[in-house]
Amino acid sequence: MKKIQMVDLQSQYYKIKPDVDNAVLNVMNTAAFINGPEVKFFQSELETYLDVKHVIPCANGTDALQIALMALNLQEGDEVITADFTFAATVEVIHLLKLKAVLVDVDYDTFTMDIEKLKAAITSKTKAIIPVHLFGQCSNMEEILKIAKEHDIHVIEDNAQAIGSEFTFSDGTVKKSGTMGILGTTSFFPSKNLGCYGDGGAIFTNDDELAHKMRGIVNHGMYERYYHDEVGVNSRLDSIQATVLRKKLTLLDTYNEARRKAADYYDEAFADCAEILTPKRADYSSHVFHQYTLRILGGKRNDLQKFLTEKEVPAMIYYPVALRKQKAYFQDSNDADFVNTDKLLEQVISLPMHTELDDEQLKYISDAVLEFMNK
């Protein structure tokens, strides 16, 4: 059996090696490393895939979030609501811009923002909401957009983990994740469902004015060389990463289907174990399984991780500490308002999930989990 990895990027690369190698060599030969044709081609192709008017490529997913917030002209002290249970980048950029992060609990089953907690957190100072499409499926965007419209609040989708997923509204309208708010952001970190071979990111919008502003922000605030109309940053997707992403974008739906197939295998394997809760697939969103995250009941999660390590099965805990309790972002909060987050911190464990998992590996992983749980 091939060695089991959390993410097998080498095997994925070998399958597309000739195309990727030729594309990268073409960039080397043209020496168009920054803002070259490959970046523009990728931008256009991703716009078509997402059915969105504007894609603004940038250097990484964290920059994408920061640039999105910068484009909205928020003022120091304005409040931005986001989830307590997610990676730090989401709250990091809020603090960097001297805005106030307001953290709320998540839904226990879907790991995404709790709608009632969101409603309760809104004040006159709330200017933006950042729902995080965690682990591969959309937050309840229909409800979030409705709330935001009632209060005239911007919605920025953190789509770093769910690119390619789709949200179905109650009227039957279907939208790709990241295209429903005023702005959407994503990361092309190598392990993402659509990942490059370095760092990369992008912002999405249907708003012409915001798109124009962000194209300046990513390039030192310039629209014309040496004329700085905005306070900007240096955040550009380089041509080599863009050409890799062009090749992988054509395979994104295939990659996501492979992840769903692996998730189906896990779901069936664990269906009869009462102490294992498999990921819930929301009715309103397709799931692209950036992570396959179990909830382990009975206080057994940490021992399970140790057991899997002994069996040479990697398993990760995303995330061990709530953002509100991180030293850098500490907030004096009432734990009673974060019951679901705190339960998840003790229960979640993510199993290997990538496009190259085969049935032999999936059986070995599942059998190892069940061996421990049935002791």
C-alpha cells in the first residue's frame, strides 16, 4: 500500500506533470513573471468558471481578505462579525486594519456561522460580516444575506476552503461559493482544492467600482505606473503560479468529485459507530470536502489521534484553540455564548482527504479508526 498522507500533492502532480512542466517552462522562456499573460488568462477562466464579473488575483488568501476589507473604506473601530471556529487569518486581517473583530459561535453540525448568534451580535457599529465556508461547504448564505440587507451590512465570503461548492437558494437559484456576497476571497495554498505550487489568492466581485479599486490596491495603489491613487499593498499572483492554476482549474470539478467519493466511503464505514459523528452535508450546499472532519464523542479524540499515529495514519485537529482565546486576539467573552465551538474543540479530528486516495488506503484508515473505537 502506498504511504498515507493528509494531502498527496506529489501523486496529483505526477498525473499532470507533462502539461504543468511545459506550461512552467513556457513562462520561463517568455520571462513574463509578473502580471504576464498567464495571470490574465487564469483570471478570465476563473471568472467564467465562477460566473462572476471580476476576479482580482493576489499573492495569498490572507492578502485577499485584507484587500477586500481595505476596499470597503471601513473606519478604525468598525465591527466585523466572523466565526470563532476557523483559521486565524480571518480575524488576523481585521486586527491589522484596526477594526474590531466580533466573534460568534458556529452551528454544531455544519461548523459554519450560527445564524441566531449572528443576529444577536449585530450593533450600530457592525459594518461587515465574514462567513467562513469551513471544511468545504457554504455557510447559510441565504439567511446571512437577508440579515445583511436588513441592516445594510457588507458580506465578504471567506471561501479559502470551499472553492467549487455550490449554494442552492430557496427559489432554486444556484451560485458558486464566493460569488454571493459583495466580495468573496480564496486561497490557492498548495493543499487547497484548487492549489498552486506556492502561495496565491484571489478576490471575487460583481461590483465594477470595487473591482477597479482592488486592482489598484494589489499593485501599490497604482493604475498608472508611479501614480498612486490608493493606499495599496504589493500583492500579485505570479505567472508561474497562474499557469499551474490554469491547468488545475480544468480539473477542479473532477478533483472535488474524487473528494466526495472518498467522503462517501468514510461515511459508510462509520455509519454504525454511535461515538462517531460524520460531517453533515447541508441541504442548501454541495460539499467539496477540503477536510473530512469527524466529531468523536466520549472524550476519545486525543487518544484516537495517538492510536492513528501509531498506525501511520496522519490525522489533524483543526482547530485546537478558539480564536477568542488566542493570545494575539484574546477577547473577554462568556463561554456560554460559544457552546458549540468549545464542544468542537474537544471532538473534531480530520482524516486524510485528497484526490489520490484509493480504496485500499481508505479501508486501512477506516479500519484503524474503528479498531480503536471498538476497543
